Amino acid sequence: MNHVWALLVPYRLRMAAAWGLMLLELAVELVLPILMAKMIDDGIVAGEVNSILFWGSIMIGLSLFSFAAGITNSFIAARIGQNYGFDIRKKLIEKVQSFSFGQYGHFDTSTLITRMTNDVTQLQNAVFMSLRIMLRAPLMIIFGTAMALFVHFKLALVLLVTVPFMTFFMLFMMRRGAGMFRRVQIKLDKVNSVMRENLTGIRLIRAFVRSRYETSRFERAGKALMEDTIGVIRTFESIVPILMLVMNGGLLFILWLGFMEMQNGTATTGEIVAVINYAARIIISLSIFTFITLAFARGKASAVRINEVLAVDQEQLPAVTESYPAEGDLFLENVTFTYPGGKTPVLHSLSMRVERGSIAAILGETGSGKSALLSLIPRLYEPSEGRVAIGGRDVSQMDVRQLRRQIGFVPQESHLFTGSIIDNIRWGKKDATDEEVVEAAQKAQIHDTVLSLPDGYNTVIGQKGVTLSGGQKQRLSIARALVRQPDILLLDDSTSALDVKTEAALINAITSQNCTVLIVTQKVSTAEQADCIFMIEDGQIAASGTHRELARKNSLYRRLLESQGRGGGIHEASGS
């Protein structure tokens, strides 16, 4: 858990100050029972009012000093805890952003959310408790027992027997509780996962009338979390009654033994009161220790879960030896690719060439490897074998940031962010001017639609663009890619919701962009506008050529034409 606790190093001086104030507060608490004993024996029992006022004034002064130290300690501890939580969340989001696609797949989205929220909160609480009362409670138990022995050794022997027993009991419960809380956090991950799926898929759930099923699924996950949580609470709630039973029994024994010692003249009233006062403070500290145990059991479980994310080693990338070329064709040479954790290659010794400034359409059945091919170009994944090159330069030797700045990528699922339309388009290029945004929207064939909205480009769209149609979301995603003015534009089946006329206008506009374009598509109407078509089958290039060439020579392409009602155009395409 070094990654988690290392983030506390910048706060070591403030932590030392907090512990120093806590020790001052503790010192006052340890001294007060002795002063009380002096006031009782020298003042109350002896009838000396001046002695009562003297010792009483000292006790009031020390109490005010202790109060000030405690308030300052709480303020510093709270500040450190909140800052520490912020640092962990920042570190976690930076770590997740640095994950490769393969590493990201190791963690479910819901568990990452839980770790960044609930688990971090548990660590914040643990840090606050450690600065405020973690050391104070055990030190009060240790030094309180020692002071009681100093005041009256025989009476304090009861504490010397009961306190170690209860301390070991608490440490045992803390160790046991860490595993229990870890299981609770895993169940919370499951609840968050089901809840996230329900909220994101609410329209589909309504359309398929599956509300009852999803509600019951959430209830099952929630019930499992409730049962585990109840088990933890039941275990830890039993600690306090056990503590109180043992310690109150010890307190009664001290009172009885004190009475016997007074009868024998070997103990004064002040000494008995002092020992009982120390015993009461120890009981309170043990009760507080229960909450400390609870907080640290949770904190330990959360620290392990957070450390699992922070400990993921960043993938070592090859040294940067190539810069992005000013121009050049795109090559994939003998590329074989298997998804991380997979066993079967998605692409097999695939080779293809796309001339710079041309449009290439990629067709193939579902699962043939089209999306995997596109993901290799911006190095979202690395090929298992072979290489991807631009202008003869291997992309694996290029700086990833420099490479991706030259690429516009539009995935299958159009993901938009909560905010205005202009912010969503400008997300592709943060310093884009209003003119560049409008130009990108015009090329993406969404400009007129945006102007028809009540607030135009300042119209706020819902989460993931829920207020827009599928075609509108696709065109906004394309505008976001075009505003980058990319050298290579990757469209992963991102025109599927567009009609033929809009799609044709879009491709014509993209042609004027003077960039290399790869379009994954299932529509022949899209492919025939491309300069070259690549047919992928079982992870390999089955055929390539223009629309006319493939329609004339390739049976697979002719079957695709016929399946889309274009069989009558085969002879026309072949020049017959």
C-alpha cells in the first residue's frame, strides 16, 4: 500500500503539528486527575478553601488550554484529510487516464467509481481519525494505566489485568474487520454496476417492459450488500457491550478495593477518585478505540483496493525515434493482433496500403476485425506482430500524443458530453475559434440543424446527447473530429444513421479536407464513394479495389450488393 500512504508525505510537517497538539491535549488529561486528587485531599477533605480555589484555577486554565489545542488539532486534521482525499482522487484519475485499453479492461467502470468515491472517503476518515484520536486513545490507555499505578499501585493492578486483554481483543477485531469490509466494498461495486446499467439503459428497459426484472436485479444486489453490511455492524457493535462489561466490572472491583484500602488507612479519598477517574478515561478511550478500529478496518480494505489501481505498471512504450511525417501513405504490414487477455487473433498477417489524401472504405462481417484495425492506427492497441507505418515511419516509434493529435477518431458509439453543442465540438480542439467550429459543423452536415435549435450552438444537450437523434449525435461526433483538421480521419461505422443524401454530402465535404480517410461501413452506398475498398474476412484482406473492380471481379462484394438491393447495378458498375 506504499502508493496510497506515499501521498501523505507532503503533509508530514502539518501532521507532526497535529500530533504535537494532540499530545499537549493528552498531557493535560493525564495531569487533571492528580490535580483533582490534590484538591480533594488538601482542599475539600481538609476544609481549605484557598487550596480548592488554587487547584481549581489551575485545572480551569489547563482545560481551556486543552480545548484550544483540541480545536486547532481538529482543524488541521480535517484540512489534511480533505486535501489527502483530493490528492488520491487526482492520482487515481491520472492513473486511469494513463491505462492502455487492455489495462482498462481489468477494472469494471462501477468499481473504479466506487474506489474514487466511497473508498477515498474511508481513507479520509482514517487519516482524520489517526490525527485526532488514533494515538490519543491508545496513549491514554497506556499512560492512564501508568499514572494510576503511580497514584496507587494496588488499586491500579485491576487495570493492569483488564486493559491488555481488551487491547488484544480490539486488535483481533480490527484484523478480522478488514476482510469483512473488503467484501462489503465488492458488494457495493455490484450495486453501483447494476444501478449504472439501469440509468444508462432506461429507455431500452422501458421499451422492452423490463422494469420489474431490472428492479428485482437491483434488489438482489442491494440485499446482498445489506446482509454483508449488517453482518459487519453486528460484529463490531458487539465490541462495545463486551468492553463495557469487562471494564465496568473492573471499575466496581476498584471501588470495593478502594473502600477496603480506606478502611485500612492505606488510601486517601483523592487517590481513589484519581484512580477511578483514570479508569473512566480508559473506558472512554477503549470505546473510542472501537470507532478507530472500525475506521481503520474500512480504511485498510479501501487502501488495498485503491492501491490495486495505483500499482498498475504503466506499459513501457518504445523509445521515440520518429516524428510524424509531413506527408505519406498509410501502411499496415503483416499485422497480427489479439485483444489483451484473448487467445484467438482478430487480425492475421493483414497488409494494406491507403494513399495519402484518399478515402478507403473497409467492409466486412461483424467480428471480422474492422474496428480492431482502426484502433491500431492511433495506437489504442499495439499489434502483436507486424507494424503500422505512415510515410514509411513506424507509428510505434512515434510520440503517442503527437501521433494522436494528427488523427480524428469517431467511434461506433457517439459519445457526447453534458454541455453546449459548441463545447462538444470544441472538445476536439480546445483552442478552436468560432469560425473553425462552424466550418467543422458545416462539413459534418449538422450546421443547419444546430441553427434551428432555440439557442443555436449554445444549446445545452443532455448526458451522452440524450436529447438528440442518432444521426445528429453521429454528425456532432464527426464535427468534433473534423475541427482538429486531422491528417488521418477514422470513421468507425459512424455514418450508419445518416440517409444517403446527407452521407454523400458529408463525404464530399470530407474530400475537401485533404486528409486520409478510413471508413468502416456496412453500406455499399458509402463504399462506392471511396477511392478504394478493402473487404475483410476472418481478419484478413479478402479483396481490394474500386467499386467497379470489385463488382466485376469479386463474388463476396457482388453478394453484398445483392443483399442491399443493388444487384441490378452490378452490370452497370462493370461497364456492361
